[in-house]
Amino acid sequence: MYRVVLIDDEQIIVEGLRRVVKWADFGCQVVGTASDAASGADAIRAFHPHILFTDIRMPGQDGLVMLAGLRSEFPNMQVTVMTGYRDFAYAQEAIRLGVTRFLLKPTKMDEINEALQTMVSRLDRLPLEEEAEEQSQSAGSFIVDQALAYMRSHYREKLTLQTVADCCYVSQWHLSKLLNRYAEKSFYDILNAIRIQKAKELLSDPKLKIGEIGEMVGYADTAHFARTFKKLEGMSANECRNSLRR
């Protein structure tokens, strides 16, 4: 039996799908449901479904990031999106990330059955290794872009790999693997590079003390900031400031 997870913030839709679709006729079984992206990602990691039906426009959630994260981590999982969001560019991006079907609500039963049959047929033909790898690469690159954007916006905070992974709906080990593959750096190497670059920009303001700049870019420990700055720039922060005045 192929395992199925259903994600939608409208409980009536989840229950309707679970009860009305003749899952057994397709060799499928619903093993989990969720009402938001975060709990949906947890359900997917818990049940490892072969098939996912999901909305990607849920309150407070970036559905494309969730989708990219899941497709990157589970490249063979077949996905059908059911949404009331009518945006062609959004649909195109979802399909590029590997969605099997993009269905608009209200969705007809024959559309659901066709999507389910298509996903089951694809699973029956697996391994589709080349296609899965291509889609996984697109999703992985998308997730890395999202992670880097988040780090550039939140570098002042106490960031951890887990924090950024949670925002991208992937596990921390998977994000670490993606960063090493696509950015060719570790999480902390990337974070330190972002912080030190911001520190260099702040050094041009003579009113700011070196210790203050370190705190402003996310270093609670001044000594750690000093060591990291010298390691990356080959000179101390004070020497860098003096060079900017010449």
C-alpha cells in the first residue's frame, strides 16, 4: 500500500478527502493528516509517505519554501497541490519544483482521482532516478537561496543551523548537506562571512567602537568577533578601520 499524507488548514477538506476518496482502489492508505506546514513536515518525516496532497497557501506559511524543502528531502514523493490561489507564476514555480498536479479549489472528484492515478502510476514506474534527481536539484537550490536570504536578514540574532532549517521546512542535517553542496561552505562559515562583511561596512562609522560593532553583527563575545574577523580578513578590525581612512 502506498502511504498518503493530507495537509490543509481547512479541516473539512482534509476529512472530505480522507473519507470520500476510494484510497484502497488505488492501492493507497491515508497514514497522516496535518493543518499547517510545520506539522505537515513533521508528519512527512514521521510517516515517509509516497504521496502528498497539500495546500500551499496556508496562513503564516510560505508554501513554496515548504514544498521545496519536502521535494529536496524526499525526491521520490509524489505531490499534488490543491489551492484556491490563482496565480500562474506561482503554479509554474510549484511545477518546476516537482509537483505532479496543481489543482484549483473547489476541486472536482475526477481531478483528484486523475491526479492520484498519475501519482500511483509514477510510483509504479520508479525508479525514475534521472527525473527525481533533476527535481531534487531544483528544490535543493531553491532551499539554499531561501536559507541564505534568511541568514542575511537575521544575522544579528543568535542563529543556529536548526533555526534556519526550521524556517525552510527541512531537517538540519539535510540543510547542512545542501549548503555544502550548493554554497560549498558550512553553515557557520557562511554565517561568519555574512557577519564580518556587515562589520566591515560598519567600521566606516568612527563613532562606533569595535566591541559595539561585534555585538551589532551577532557576536556576544568580543574576543570571538576579533578572532573571526582576523581569520577571514587577514587583519584586525582596527587595522581594517585604519585602512579605510587612508
